[in-house]
Amino acid sequence: MIWIVLLIIVGVLGVGGWLAYRSFTKPSASALTAQSLATHRVTRGSFDMVVIANGEIEAKNKVEIKNQVDGTTTILEVVAEGTIAKKGDVLIRLADDEIRNKIEQETLSVEQARADKLAAEQDHAIQKNEAESDLKAAELKLELAKLDLEKWTRGDDPKKTRELDVAVQKATRNLQRAKEELEASEQLYKEDFISQSELEDDRLDVIEAESALKTALLDVEVYKKYTRPKEQKKVQSDVDEAGAALERTKRRNESKLAQSTAKLQGKIRTLSLREERLEKLEEQLEFCIVKAPQNGMVIYATTVGGWRRRNDPIVQGKQVRKNESLIVLPDTSQMIASVKVHESLVGQLSSDQKAMVTIDATPDNPIEGKVYEIGVMATNGGWMNPDLREYTVKIDLPPSEGAELKPAMRCSGRILTGRVENVLFVPIQCVVTVGKQSFVYTRKGEKTTRQKVQIGQSNESIVAITEGLTEGDRVMMVPPAQVEQAGKNKPGMDDPQGDDKPETSKPAQPQGHAPDAKSNDQTPKPKTSQAKADQHKVSAVDKQKG
């Protein structure tokens, strides 16, 4: 709401000032008649082609210093604006109490993180040793189980089989011997050589031998059907179980080591984050002391910044945000002129073109420089003039001259874009453009004639005439449309081209000036100092040739 009121006030003041200016500057009929009597002699010669642009003085090399402290902080000390600082000088001190407290807390956190990391490293080493021991034990168990399997396969089983076979063979021989002895005893008993009891003993021996053979055969059968498969499966199972136990041990070790490693890495990462945070806080503490990165003049950012910040200057106690511009530090040993050129004229410019720069503060001491940079992107005129497109052109100034200049000085530049040789020319205010036609008003004696002409190249004060005039003709200096209207009732006014008179007319537009589509004011404007000088030169030529 406040901005709307301000804009209305500014608009009212602007309209009132314009009306007052028109009331004071609009020439009267008598003044127009007097003006029409001033003439200029058409001259042949040469003149420079220039592009006129306005801007300000800047340092060629400058550094914008911004607040690097996170969040919002307060300015405790700041050097005076305009101070010539050297590289490393302290420019601003910012409040750092909160940062120091955070550094103390973070230092304790870093120490705790280091202790946790050390404990995790020790736990990891212990877990690694235990894993190695468990792995060796499992591998040994598997190796022993394989040896037992091999021992049973190559030793115990063949040995047991032979023992059983021998037992069967022995029982068979014993049975055979017992039977033979029984047969002999029976023969001897018939012949009464032995007693009945001895015969019975031999019969008992046969029975025992038969029983022993049956037992031996049964042992073989039991071993082959039951004992041998059982023992074989047991030793094989021991090998398989030992192998499975080894795999479980490996996986368990991998899991435990992975957990231990993850825990250790977590502690290492925590320590790294804590150290990074501490390092950042220490860096933030360093940012609280703003030092000059190069030599230069101290200029507050609010002085050269946008109009929104001008009411909030850099002072002690001001709160500043991160990345807020604090100071611009230009190197005043090398200055440049940064001017704005209309988009319609920028095509005439190129690097290394000479330029004369006039400082508003010292208009009598122009400085010669060279164009060294032409902007690649146009800027608009903002919300007040969005259709305006201008390019930034930078003009290099001599170091010896630059030492006397200060940033933000207003200036104007005349950029030399070429030279027109051996042409007829008149002051640019002599030419009136009507639609696509150009005219001048010639005067011979008391007779005034509107003469159609073809115009050529021009600068801010002179325009070349390619057709319609001859050297020595005299033309009226300022022939506005009002003079033509006033002259209709005066004797001696001749208009051979009266058939195509337009309703309105306007002076010719100089090539070195940007077109102004919004202005229809035909009131003559005051001449620049350079235009006056050119006019004096033209007058001098007239006097010599007159």
C-alpha cells in the first residue's frame, strides 16, 4: 500500500514537472520567427561517427565479499566506508559467541567418538582372532574325521573281516579235528581201550567245536550285516558333520566379522562426521573475521546494491544473513567506464575502438580509453520500461587517469565507430524528417524554401547530405514544424513541395543516439558541450569560406 502511494506521488510530481517544463520552454511565435532567421552554410568536409552512451565508473577488478557464516549473525565492528584496505586487513568482525559454544560441545563429541572408534577397533580385532581360532578348530575336526574314515576303511574294516574269517577257519578245523578224534575214540571204545567217559568227552568236544563254528559264522554274518555298515556310516557321518561344522563356522565368522566391521565403520563414520562438523565450526569461526582478499577501497554493499537495501546500511549491530553481500572491494588502481548502449547501436561497436569518457564531476577533462568488452546479453529497463534493451559496454581507462577516479561516478562516453570523409554536411537540427522523406529549409535573401534532401551518415551533431544541396547553400538552423506554419502568413515563403506536406514532422534522428519511441516532444534540447564545440567548428569554417 505504501509503495502504491509513493508511486502515485512520484507520477503526479513527474506530470507536474513536465507541464511546467513545457510551459517555460515552448517557444512563442516571435521566438520561432527569430529562430528561422538563423542559417548555416552548407560545408564539405569530414566528421567522426560516434555512439553516445551513459554509465558510471567502476573498478576493472573488484571482489564482492559476502557473509559466509551460517544462519544470522551480528556485526560487531566494521571499517569506515572509503578506507583504502590492503590484502589481509580486517574489515568486519562478526559475533562468534554461539559458534564458540558449539565448538566446545563438538570437541567433546569428537573425543567420545574417538573413544568409541578405539573400542570398536579392539572388539573387531578380538572377533577376528576368535574367528581364526574357530576356523582352525573346525578344519582340524574335519581333518581328524577324514583320518578316522580312512583308518576304518583301510585298517579296522579289513582287520575285522580277516579276524572273523580266521575265527571261522579255526572253528572249522577244530570241528574237523574233534570229529576225527571222536571217530577214533569210538573205535577205541569198541576195542575197550578207553572208557565211556572219555568217549563222552570226545563227543562233547565235537559239540563244542560245532557250536564254536556256528558262533564264528554268526559273528561274520552280524559284522557284515550290522556292525560293518554301522561303523562305516558313523565314520562317514563324522566326516560330513565336520565338513558342515566347518561351513557353519565360516559363515558364522563372516557374519560376526561383518557385524564387527559394520560397527567399526559406523564408529569411524561417526568420528569423521564429528570431525567435519568441528572443522566446519572452526571455519565458521574464521569467517567471523572478514579480511580483505586484495588491495582496494572499502565500499559497503548497501551503497552499490539495489534500491531495496539502501535504507539498511552496514553498521555495527546490524544482523546479516548467510551469503548477504557485505563489502565490495574494488581495486582503484585500474578503473573502467561501464556504459549502456541501446540494442540498435551495439552492432556498430567492436573491441579496441577509441572512446572519449567525460566524468560528470570533471566535464572539462575527458579521458581517452578503448572498448575492451561488449556484453553478450541485453538488460531491460525494468518494470518502468520493460521494452528497453541495452547492452553493457566496458571502456578501459589509462591507469594514470584511473587513480583519480572513484567508483560509481557518473560518466558519458563517445565511442568512435568510424569516420566520414569529404561529404557535404549540415548541423543535424537543420534536417526535418517527414515520414520517409527528409527536408531542410534553405534561405536566399528573404526567400525561404523547403528543400527535399537525401541524408547519409551522421553523428550526434552533424548529418551528411548526399543529394539536394550544394556547397555554399544556406539552410535554417532549427526549422521545426511551427516555423513552417508561422511562415505561411509571411511574405517570401516559398514551398515547391507543398503538395506532400504532412500533418506533423520531426528532426532527423542522429545515428549515434538510441531511438526514443515514447517521446513526441519536438522542443529543441540544450546542446552538449561536444555539440557546441562542433557547432563552433562549423561556424569557423563558414567564416573562413564566407
